[in-house]
Amino acid sequence: MAKVVIIGPAHPLRGGLATFNQRLAKEFMAQGDECSIWSFSLQYPSFLFPGKTQYSDEPAPEGISIHTEINSINPLNWLRVGNRLRRMRPDLIIVRYWLPLMGPCLGTILRRVRKNRHTRIVCIADNIIPHEKRPGDKPFTRYFVKSCDAFITMSEKVMADLRSFENKKPALLIRHPLYDNFGDPVSKDIARQHLAIDRVQKLVIFFGFIRKYKGLDLLLQAMADPRIRQAGIRLLIAGEFYEDAQPYREQIEQSGISDLLIQHTDFIPDSEVRYYLCAADAVIQPYRSATQSGVTPLAYHFDKPMVVTNVGGLPDLVPNEKAGLVVAPEPTAIADGILRFYQLGEDYFIPHLRTEKLKYSWLNVVNAARQLAAAGNSNS
């Protein structure tokens, strides 16, 4: 039995990173390891956080030891937490890296830990080069990367970005595992009844935080295509704005498509996620840029075909005309993809989805981390 620590967001913080970390902790424990999560007492200063709140009002996950200890902007805290973890002597630390802003904090903590000459440090890198670039990104990332022993990425794009900073330390590419902790699927009838959505209409969904790189504006332009209205297709927008909502509202009004939209633009709590995914016929990911997406494994879990743009790692995750459709990141192509989906029919994709999703295992992540941890000592 190994002693494992995951460093990254967890309850009461909300969002995909917290969900991932909690599910990964359960997988380590299911494999017989002792696992805890060290999360943030302050993740982002409120003025830097783009959403309404960083915190969930849902109950904490059962059976997981979560230590709310890390202050992302207090260097004295970084030293204190690093020293505590150094003395704990975990066999393995899994650290999440998704934003260069976290580089100084996490890099400093990990440098303290490494002084015990025992703990192996494996980073799961969601992003190395962020979608929205800011001053300090490169030095912060470089500082962080030097504190790790090995890396797991979940897309070729992030692996290539990583190798531009570090090309010697071991790294493995693992598919983002399925989010299977949002409950079992429900029927489309039950899901739409729960959300008060008409059962008979054709319905696609945009799911997740709304940010520029995710291309909701491109999808709104696609919805304005006369063929979409003629086909009777509606769009469910399910997710919180992480940027100014006004340009989107103006676009909707000017395009005259408000009657084609069902807008649920508050944060979607975990207990409600399955109803949104199960209500839709297909998931649309009209991204301008992408590394990997947590929405993709979510769609796989609920057997939902996808229409994705051919950016970043998305085409590798969604085989074209099997698990979904891959299109160019521009409105006409997105509209073409949606229409093609309905031409083929939802049932066409289901066998391919069920075969493809077998590749998305949490045990793969655990095994990859163990393999990398065994690759050498913590000061290699």
C-alpha cells in the first residue's frame, strides 16, 4: 500500500478539477492505497475569479480525506505546507497543473517536499500554455515544471507544449477518464421532464463554463443558419458565464434566435449534470482552441454523440462519423455537422461510443502514475 497525496482543488471548491481529483482519489483507494487531497483555502483572489462563486453548496464526497490548506498567494503558507508534506513523506504526490498563476505556489511547495529525498512527484498537466495568455506565463510554468519528476498529459497538444519546456523527464499520454461519478443515465423523457423541456423537439447542448475559446459565439452563428430553424433544432446552453455575458446576449438578439435557445446559464451542480446531458440528442463543442476537454468524457459516459471542431486534441478523442462528427471551427461547418448528425441519427453513433469509451479508465491514470513513480528517485 502506497501513501498518495493529490494536490489540487477539492470540495468545497467546485468545478471539473475538483470532480476529477475526488474521483481519482477514490480510484487510488479502490486499488488499496492510502490517498488524501490537499486543496486550497484560497484558490483565486475573488477579483481574479470569473464566475459567481468558487464554492459548492453540495455535500462533501464521502470517504475522502480533504485538507483545505493551500493559499495560492501567500508565500509563507507555501513554505509551511511544503514542510508539512515533506515530513509526511508520501510515496507519491499527484499535482494538478492547469494555470501558470499556480506555478509559484505549487513549485515552491514541491521544492520543499523534494528535500525528503523520498517522495515522487507526478504532475497531471491539463494545460501548460493556457488558452488566455497573460504576463508571467512562461517563467511561472518553467519554475513549476522543474519541481516535478514526471508528467501525465491528456492530449498530444499538451504533451507538445510540455516538451517545449521539459524534454528529458518521463511523460505519458493518457486519455481523460470518464466522469462516471454523476450518477447513472436517465431516459430522455425523464431528463426533459425534470428540466421542463419539450420532449418532441430536436435538442443539442453546449455544456460547461462559457469562455471565449469555447466558441459559443460560433455556435450561436450556426444556430442562425436558416437550415437549423427549418429542421426544428433547438440549443440548450447549460453553464455559467466566465466572461461578460452582454456580447452573447446582443448576438442572440441581433440574430433573432432567442426562440431556438433554452438558456440555463447558472452553475450546474453535480447532482443536476446527468439531466442536462441526458436531455440532449448530442453535445456540441465548437471550440476555437482546445487541449483536452472534460466535457468529452462526460458525453461518453452518458452515451451522447458529439459534434466537435478540429482543434487541439478533440479530433483524436472523437473519431469522425463514429463517436461523433469533426468539423471546422466556423459557423457554416458547425451547422453542417449538426444537420449531418440528425441525418445519421443518434442510434447510429451509440455502438461506436460504447466501444470507444472502454479506453477511458481511471485505473489507466493510477497505473500511469505508478509507472512514472517507479522510474527513478525523487531527485533525478
